[in-house]
Amino acid sequence: MPHDRGSRIRCWGNARRRDARVRNLGRLAGGAAPYFYIGLRGSHRSRPGLPGGLPGFPARVRSGRGTRARARAGQPESYSENDLYPDVRSALSKLRAMGVWVGVVGNQTVRSGQILRSLDLPTDFIATSDDWGVEKPSPAFFSKVVEVAPCSAAEIVYVGDRIDNDVAPAKAAGMRTAYIQRGPWGWILRDMPEVAELSDWRIRDLSELPGIVATENEC
């Protein structure tokens, strides 16, 4: 569905209307956010059919009962700087240099959020579903995204790799959406008609985002 022109991008997250300027980016990586998607590479590449929690995250940090069960067994999720896709820091840094508010959110554990914060990523906000007590695709999760962002829903671009968990609910919440074709779900769902119907943009990596913001905010 083509998006209307006129709104500026202030946050990275999600936005549907285009009657305000965009100043924020959102949705964390590997499920994104203005929440921004932060890409993590890793074991999902050898397990392409594995469902995901955050776009691009390695399988070992996926959310859900399996992750919590492993944590109780003394094997909590773990990842580091080496698990980030190479475009993460440069893309987020460019967005912040443009005055874009960058947030990272997704269906993850409290521990996962702590790890992300410890990486000192160029973001303004990081939160997980366990932090908030509500998970995607609940409308309450996306209401939280709008609540914490310093802009309206129409000024948020939400980046995600799933239709059901990311793009559709973000669009319903009034955000603009960018579908990222990366990670297992990004490839599994890439040919679904909903990708074209519900996404304002379709990207393959984070390096495309600064250009999108520059173009939109010039209009």
C-alpha cells in the first residue's frame, strides 16, 4: 500500500500516516524498532526454519518458553559484539547523527535487554517484552512503543521481519512500517502479498534506513 507523502520521520519504529515529520526510528533488531531493528547474526543461519523473536537475532537468543527453560537450567541466552551484523553500528550512528530517535524493542527476556544495553549501541531506548510485561503482537505492546517514543505514531517507522508480529500490528497502531528481508522470517515471508500491502518500505539491510529518512524528510 503506497504511503501518503508529507510526514517527517522522527522515530524508527512504526507509522502509517504521513501528516507529520519523522524524527525517530524504532524496532530492535532482529524483531526492532520507533523501534528499531538491530541485526544479530549467528546460529539462525544454520537453522533457517526456526521462528524468531527479534529480526536477525541468532537462534540462541530467541524468546519464549524455551529460552526461559534454558535459563532456569543454568544456560541463559548469551551474545556479544561479534554477533551483530556489520551494518548495525554504522546505520544506527548515521540515524542518530540525523537527529532520529532510535529505539530497540522486541519479544525478549529481561536478560536479553541487559545484554543489549551493555553493548553500548547508538540507541536512545531499549526494552523487551519481559520488561513491559506484554508481548508482540498484542496491541498493548505497540501502544507502549508509541507511549515511550518522543513523537506521534505517524512519525514512527517500525522495522520488522514478520507480518503477524511486526508489520501488521504496527500498521494497525498507526505507524509506518519497513519490512526487512533478513533472518529466517524475513526470507520465509518475503513473497507473501501482505509484505507489499502493509509495508511502506522493503529493505534488505539497515544501511538503507538513513537514505529513507533523508528522502522522506526532504518532502
